Amino acid sequence: MKVAYAVSIAEGWIPKHHKNDGIDDSISYTHHNPGNLRESEYEYANDGSFSIFSNDLVGFYALIRQLELYALGYNNKVMSSDTIEQAFSIYTNLSIGSIELDNYLSIIEKFSGVKRNEYISSII
């Protein structure tokens, strides 16, 4: 799913270190949590802030499942009739119109091809 891949980029799911540059990997990467999910039924642990998954495959599955639940409206916060912008405002806890959300949505658009004014239901 292209949107899940785009979310992983927006959430910083990449190894930060290259050889001995002194920069640590992102929490998203070390927790196998490409969506920076706060809780998930698929987590094997939680650090108090974010889910920790046993491997990257489980982490991506959890992210894809969360996005599917949003798209289908099986969530008490996001409805299938919400736009991508509205849904990701809730997902990221960023305000619509903020520079931070605009930057996040720009990454989603660039790497998934989905536009912010499309309905979240369009991603499945």
C-alpha cells in the first residue's frame, strides 16, 4: 500500500546511522513501527509512548490495518467520508492549516500519489 509507505517516510522510519556517524536510528525504525503507532493489537511491547513490534513486517501490517480501519470508517475518530487532510490531522494530532501538517501531507502526496482533498476511503 503506497500510503503506508508514504506514512513511514513522513514518520522517519529510516536508519539514521551510516557507519560511525554518531547518529542513532529513529525510534520508529528501532521499534519496527513505521507508522509510529501509539498502540496496536499487534504490538509485543510498548515503551509508554509507542508500540514495539517484533519485526518490520508486523509493524507494516499494523500500519496498513490502521489505515484500512480509517478508510472503512471503523474508528471512533475518523470517518470514511473524511478527507486525507482531516484523517491525518487526527492521526498526527496536528492542526489543519499548520505548517507541520502541510509538510506531512506533502510527503504523503509525493510518495503515494493520493491528494489531501481525496476521501480517506479512496486509499483501499
